[in-house]
Amino acid sequence: MIYVFLADGFEEIEALTPVDLLRRCELDVKTVGIKSEIIRGSHNIPVICDIVDSEIVLDDSLEMIVLPGGMPGTVNLEKSDKLQKAIDFCVDNNIYIAAICAAPSILGHKKILENKNAICFPGFESQLEGAVISDDFICTDGNIITAKGVGVAMEFSLKLIEMLSSRERAEILKGSLQCRQ
């Protein structure tokens, strides 16, 4: 199971691109609404989530959580006790945590990025407490995957597929989508 957490004010492309691409690879993905089934993105696009945060199950079926950025979406995500418990579960069980744009700041505030390579949207670097700030647009360090922002949402999504499945599967999907090589 892969949970993509959505809170009011999330960046739509950063959230829905991973959902779309992961589902194209037939991976089990659920969008999780923080406190509500209907969540509005930062550009006022409403999304009906598969489940609400009270319905998440933290067990050995969990493979990854995905945290999109956006404002005030990132702030609203960070306020969620359910999300905080999911992050802690992932850390304790070495499960993938993927965060893009401003969302890596949530991990920084929890001191999860200590001595790890990470990246975020420019201006949020100081909130990645203890991280080694990367120059890459997408950064993987152990079970943590971070990305710079909306402009790399497709690459970020393909990296998630690579980590969960294989590089070959990601490359096949990339070709079928007519992405530049």
C-alpha cells in the first residue's frame, strides 16, 4: 500500500502525478484526505480522496507514504497527528517516505533528515534540519526520497516507481508517456 496524503492547499501536480503514474504501474495507491474526503488544492481544484486519515492502516502492507508540497498544504499536513504517526511508523520500519517541494520541511522538523542528502523548494533549506542539501532535483538517501518542486513531479514519480518496482518498469512507463530521454 502507498498512501499519498492530501491536506487543503496541496500542490495538485505534485500529488496527482505520482498517483497517476503509480496506478499506471498497477501499484496499490490510496489518496488520504486529512480530516475530510474532499480536499482542495492550492489552485482550488477539489479532489475526492479514496480514504480519510482516520482510515489508514499502519502495518506490514505499507510500502511508502508520499507528501506533496504546496502552501498552505504543507503546513496543514504537518499539523496532522495521523500523518505524524504514519511518518514515525515509516521511520521505525524502514519504509519509504517521499516528499516534494516544501514537504521535506516536515521531515526536517522531525529531525529525520539528520546527515541525509535531501532537497526541497528553494527557500526551505533551513528547515531541513541536519540535512546535507543536495544540488540534485531529486535526491534518494536510504528510505527517504525528496524532490525540488512541481517542475520535477514526473521525474519524482518515476523515481518512486523505480524504488518500489524497478528501473526497467520506470523506463518502460517513461517511454510510453513520450517523456524526453
